[in-house]
Amino acid sequence: MTMPTTRLKTLLIVSLVLNIFLLGAIAGGTYRWVAKQKAEVLAQQRGLRFAAAELPPERQNQLREALRQTRRESLPLIVGARSGRLDVVQALAAPQFDRAALDAALARTREADVAVRARVEATVADFAGTLTPDERLKLVDALERHGPLHVGPPPKK
């Protein structure tokens, strides 16, 4: 009892078409899933390095290098801020609470953080001064979406 050759060929063709359809559906679904994951990651990224993403690559590199240089120059302040945060933790965890020591550690940390922020903001301002008006608008848009100018939704009442 063998099947006729034409019926066997028809079943093989139908099976082949069905398998190709299933492989295409799996590949398409995987592609869409990966693209969605990537878009979600990009939407969550914050910070100055992501704010330059819409600028030409040459400009992105200029901003990255300027920020790296600022970070190198600010390293003593960054270390001081970290040290201050460790002092805050120690003051809070001490068996005897010393409000004066806590206040002093908080003040040192705040001063170092503000100094670093001022340097970074000055670097971005200097960089913005080198941009064309169109590039500056792209930077502002990205800073609002990804950077320090991101406002977020209004607070609930």
C-alpha cells in the first residue's frame, strides 16, 4: 500500500511551505522582540553621553572627549565626594550619634558634588557654543529627553 507519487509530492510541498512559513514567523517575531527590547533600553538611558546621540559622530566624540577631560581634572573632587559619602555612612552607623560630624561630612560631600556639577555644566556650555543652531536644537531636545534637563511627569497632588 504505497501512496501515489503525486500525492506524496503534494504532501512534501505543503510540509515545506508550512515549515518555511513557521520559520519566517519565528524569525519575524524574534526580530520584533529584539527591536522592542533595544528601543526600551535606549528610552531608559539617561545622561550626557546619551544626549549627544543625535549629533554627528564627530560632534559626539568631541563631547565625550571634553567630558572625559573634565572628569580627569575633577578626579580629586570626585574622590572627595566619595570619601564624604563614606564619612556620612560611618557617622550614621556610629554607636554614638555625632550630629556635628554628620553635618560636616554632608557639607564636604555637597561642596564636592556641586563643584563637579559646575565643571560638567561649564564643559557642556562650552561645547554648545561650538555647535550650529540646528545641532544645538538637537542637543537641547536630547537633553530634555535623556539628560539633566529631563523634567518627567508633573508631580501628583
